[in-house]
Amino acid sequence: MEEKLPRCALVGRPNVGKSTLFNRLTGRRHALVEDMPGVTRDRKYGHCEWNGQTFEVVDTGGLEPTTDDYILSAMRRQTQFAIEEADFVLVIVDARHGVISEDLEIINELRRQGKPFFLLVNKVDGPNQEALAAEFYESGLEKIYPISATHGAGVGDMLDDLLAEMTQAEMELPDAAEVVDATDGLPRIAVIGKPNAGKSTLINHLLGEERLLTMPEAGTTRDAIDVQIERDGKEYLFIDTAGIRRKKYIKERVEQLSINQSLNALDRCDVALFLVDATEGITEQDTKVAGFAHNKGRAVIIVVNKWDLMPKGQEAMKAFEEDLRYKMKYLSYAPIVFCSALTGARIQRLFQLIDKVYESFRFRIPTGELNRFFTEMMRYHPPPVYKRRPVKFYYITQIMVGPPTFLISANQPDAAHVTYQRFIMNSLRAEFGYEGVPIKLVFRRHH
Ligand code: GDP
Ligand code: GDP
């Protein structure tokens, strides 16, 4: 286990530059940042390394003063969470707007709780901005840092002071070299599927707290968020792609972004939970995402969600499954679970499947067993003749796990017909399990 790092939370209204600063501090460059007020965000965690020392940075949602009360109160709760969890808080304001009442609300709250904080005045990079920043000193606050999150100006000085304050407050700051990423080696589970399928609801259910915001209207995805989840004594890293919601008026872009997120999450995961909305049946977008999932060679579990809204009994499940299998032929190896992220029905079953499928994904067949299997197969089901020449497969090696990949040496490497390849995969599957996992075959000429 990782030792507990001091935690520093970034708080402030939307669009002041929290995300930009988070990326700068943690060295992440993949997060998309756009000039889009009204975007809500969940908590993101990362490590910041400075002068050989490390602490944890948390990017919170923020306050949304202009839109509806639902978001506003949800965001306040997020900020509150962060304040309670953090050892130190960086309050960020936009130099162009000054300290407004919501900022003061946060500052007063921090003072009331005796939580150490700095005030960062961001976006001090345009003409006359230095002068603007000076105004903040008149607000009677100490420890004001003019910075530019995009260019990095002022950030280093601020970090020097931050580390000094943390050390003074006797917070343990381990050397960067001693800090290992605690999530290394955990099963990585991506939650993918079209907007509104229930991805956030599922993660919320697993977390048992309001870390991700779900909203009743169709939302989407921008920034994937990793959440560590412990269940029955085991740990998992969930890659959630539903972290960001935005308004409908840019729906097309949002759908593209949501698909890109699914692709990114697929690149980083071992097992993909592919959520489909039972009430909508299998749509074109579902089959598209299923295709990506298959091509990426990840383990897949098909999660038919919102089953609480469907007719009871086996009949409905059977009919749904038939339609699904018909429309998603290439995911034939993926197990299906009918569940409800809302009520929690069959989530236990889902976890059993995750464990099983993850194990398959990482499973290496002992060489002796693999060779016995291969010899038998060649004896009873040899490959068909190709271009009037007999095809010979000499030996098989498992060259990779995750996904299981097998190399077969042959006298004519391109002679293995798709049908025969499928036969080999099915035989491997029948013999060794490999539930939920695509199997890859590579053929090489034997010299
Ligand atoms: P958040 O909502 O607080 O996380 O804000 P973002 O990090 O998403 O930033 C909102 C907008 O402000 C984006 O367009 C950023 O490019 C821009 N921005 C962030 N930091 C700076 C900065 O230091 N200078 C300037 N000029 N723009 C910035
Ligand atoms: P996401 O866009 O995939 O993250 O979807 P959300 O988690 O935001 O869910 C979209 C809507 O579907 C919300 O109104 C949820 O309350 C609802 N929902 C999600 N899962 C279920 C479920 O299992 N049953 C029912 N009845 N509603 C659900």
C-alpha cells in the first residue's frame, strides 16, 4: 500500500482554470480543457512532484453560479467533500473577474474550519494583468499568488511556498522516488457505453457515495476519471468515461468526444464493462462501440442495464439476449449480465464475472498442456489443404496474455482459413475457458 500523501485540493468556480492547473501540476496532458462555462466535473486525483517531493492534488468540481440549483448544490457538496478530505486548499480565482461573493464564501468557510489555504489569482498573463492582480492584495487576504496556469508563470514560486508550509505544518512529504503508483497492478475496468446508459449511476452505486454527479438529462463524457474501488477485500481501478456533462446544444461534438473517451478507456483497461440501456434495445451506436471493444482486444462483459424497468421473467431476458447476440456477433465470447445500476440488482453477479473474466484475460496456459492440446488437435482435426499443398502447423506458443495471443508456426503461414482459425479459437476456448476474452492467433513461417 502507498503511504498517505498530503492532499491538496483545487477549488473555485467553473472556468477559473482548475483543470489547467491540475494538468500542469500532475504532468497530465491528456485532459481536454475548453472554454465552456457550465461544465461540471467530478473529483480527479493526481500526484504532483516538486523539488523531489510528492503530494496529492485533487481537482474538484467547483461552483456553478449561473445554472440551475441542482448543479449548484451538488457542486457545493463536492467542494465541501474536498475541503474535508484535503490537508491544504488552493482557492483559484480568475484575475479578470476578481474575488466575487462565491469565492468569499469558500474563503470564509476555510477560515471557519481552520484549513490552511492559498489564494491563487489565475490568468495573469495578458496585458495589464499584473496591475489587476495587485487589486487582490487590497482585499485584505494574505498569501496571494498571481499565476498563469497555461504558461506556468508564478506556479513554481507558489509550489515552493506550498511545500514549505506543508513541511512546517509537519505533513509528511515522501521523496518522489519512494512513491509508487498504488494503482499499478490493479485490474483496470473501463465503463463504456453511450450517454445515458447508466455509467455514472453504476460507479456511484459501487462507490456508495456521491462522487460522480448523475443528472436526469442525457449527458456525456469528456474526461475519463479513474476511481479506485474496494469490494470484498479486493481492489479495482475503474476508468469512468462519464465524468463530464455538458449541455445538449453541442450534441454532435459531444457524441464524438464520448466515443473518443470510450476508445481511450479501452486502450487502458483490462476488462470493459459495456453498458447498454435495456429500455432502448440494441442501437446502432451500441453495435459501433461493441466493434471498437472487440477490435481493441480487451476482455468484455456486456451489461444490460436498467433491467428493473423491464418485464419480469426469463422470457424477456431470452428475447433480449437473442436480439443482442444477433446484432453483436463479434462479441459472442462476452458474457451478458442483466442488472440495475439504480437498485443494485445483480451487481454482485457482475463482480463475480469481472473476477472471472480478468483471470481469463491474464491466464497463461502451462506449456505442457498447450502442447498436448495442439498435438491432439493436429491429429484429429488437421488444417485443410491449401492451394493443393498440405498445410502443416508445427508448434504453438502463447506469446502474450491480456489478450491471450498464440503464435503458430506453419509451412504456409497465410494458409489458415478464417473458418479454421475460428475452429482453433473455439477449441482453445472450450478447453481452457477464456470467458469474455478475445483470442488472437499469429502465424509465422517455419524455416
Ligand atoms: P476549470 O473549469 O476551473 O477547471 O477551468 P479550466 O481549466 O477548464 O479553464 C477554463 C478556461 O480558462 C480554458 O479555456 C483555459 O484554457 C483557460 N485558462 C486556464 N488557465 C489559464 C491561464 O492561466 N491563462 C489564460 N489566459 N487562460 C487560462
Ligand atoms: P451515463 O450517461 O451513462 O453516465 O448515464 P447515467 O448514469 O447518468 O444515467 C442516465 C439516467 O438513467 C439517469 O436518470 C439514471 O438515474 C438512469 N438510470 C441509470 N441506471 C438505471 C437503472 O438501472 N434503472 C433505472 N430505472 N434507471 C437508471
